[in-house]
Amino acid sequence: MKRRVILVVPPLLLGALFFGACDSDNALVDGDCAPGYVLQGGVCVLAADGLAPDGVSPDGSGDGSTNDGSQDGTSSDGTSSDVSADAFNCDDGLTLCSGMCVDTQTDPFNCGMCGVVCSSLLCSGGMCVGAVPGSFVVIGHDYEVSYSAAQERVLGNALLLTSATSVRVRSYEQYSNAGAVSNVKSILNSAASGAGRTVTYTVATMPSDVSSGMTAANTDVLVIYDQVNAPSGTLASIGSGWVTSIKNFTHVGGIVIALDGQGGMSPQMPALIQSADILDVTADTAIAQSTPLDVVAPSDAVGIGVVSPYGAGKHSVFFACSEPDMYPVTYVVEDPANDAGPAQPVVVHKIAP
């Protein structure tokens, strides 16, 4: 019968056999293990992290560190964890934006500073090229009394020329009629609400509220009511004082709405409109109430959705205008009573130069 021999190996000898105790790499040398090995149970075994306590790898390389590499910018897989510090030092003239070095003088996605995107996708000198032009809308209705839904639509369309969601209206009311102001604001509020927008008002009671107080940073739309109570000879000088402010305002998308009706002891609205460089009009002429008025430019933004013809409300006027009905000027509504003569514009939309 065969006998089975069981060899009992002492634990220390087993460890030596398993870890190659006779290998020169892990042998005890003067009581110390070779680099990359640690002493366990009297036997030199490979350190768990592959590094000896002094930070030297088994092959003798290493920097003396016992960390996992995350502190020196290298991840555990040997790649750089921060793409090296030098990658974030942009060359002269470039700026770091979202991890990329860009020229903010010409980059349309970071124009002037990181995150400024030019709608035109054109950037020059750190400023977006191109601008949304503003508009002038001159309306021959004062909205004091007897106005129709069509007249309301004209005014509402003029307000909505701005792209602002929360529309900031500067309301010049110095010599206006309180009833007209109330009616106009009601129409504007309704138009904004119907378009999912809101309106806030800054009341201007002095010419300086427009000439020096109005900027594109605080106003989207300037509404100039018919100044029926203005003393004789005052409106032309007021308009002259507004030229620069209005030009700067409309050049960056501001909207100016000027209302005129045949009312007051000393009608001067044409003088204000002309002197402020809004539209070159020299006079206004009263239109009999209920006179049919034609919407001759129904595709213009001010004429969209306005029923044609519609009856003139009380105090309506048409203008003597020396600027012809061609771009940038559009006659939107006319009084056709004088078909044989020159056009008689009642509502004019002018794109700001």
C-alpha cells in the first residue's frame, strides 16, 4: 500500500520560498531589505505601493515621494491632471476663456472679455461689429379722446419694435394732457401684456430728463406726448437740445415715439419733431374725424395687423414731410383725401441712421 507523505513547511520558510527569499533583489543585506521591499515576518516582501519607505521604486527610480502622483499634477494613469501649468499661461495678447487662449480683440465669442458673444459674429477692436438700428415713429394721433382699436394697434406696434422683455419707457409729459397720458399708458400696457412683456415708466417732466438723463442703459422707448400746453416758441429749442441724446439713443436700438394732434392754443409739435432730428416735418394739418385712413404699408412692423381703412379719431393730423417715402422712411398710414396731390402721411416709421 502506498504511503502519502505530507511535507510540513515552516511559515518562515514558506514565505521565503513564495517571495523568492533567495533572490538577490529582496535578500536581507546587513539586516535591511533591498529598495522596494519591506521586512515582514523576517522576510523581505514587495511593498504594497511598489515603493520602498524611502520613496524609491524597486528599479531604483523615484523622487522620494510616497504619494500617488496626484499632488504633482499627474494622475494615477500617468497622464497630467491639470494639462500642465504651462498650458494655462497664454501667450502675450491672449486671454484664457473656458480653458482656451483667445484674442478678445477679434474673437466673436469672447469679444472684449470672456463670454461676450457678438450676435453678428463679428468682433473688431474688442467691440462687436454691427448694431440693431433704432426707430422713429411719428403718429398723427394724440390719443386724448375718440381713438379706435386700429389707432391702438399702431401705437402698440411702435412700442413692440424694441426687443426688450421688460420695456423701460421714458415718458416725456411736461406740457401734455393728463387724459392723453393715461390713455397712452393703458394702450402700451395692454400691448406689452398681449406680447408677454411688461412696461415700467420713468416720468420726464423737464427737457433735461431727456437731454442728459436718458441713455440706452436706462431706457428702451422714449414716448413724447403731444405737448398741447407748451408756451409759444418753446418746443423748437427743447428739440434742439435733445439732438445728441436722441442720436446716441437710437444708434444702439432705442425707439422714439412722437405723438401729434391738432390741439392746444399754440401747436408746435412739428417744430419739436424737426428740431430734434426725428423727422423733417414742417407742418401738420387737421383731419376731419372719421375720415378713412389707408394703411399703405401693412407689412411694415408698425402697420402689421392694423385694419385698413380706419377712421381718424378726433385731433388727428397728417404731416407735411420733406423726407420721401423710401428707405429709411416708410409712410405707414396716409390720408387719401388728396389723391391728386402729394402724399399726406399720418403715421411714419423711420429707421434711425
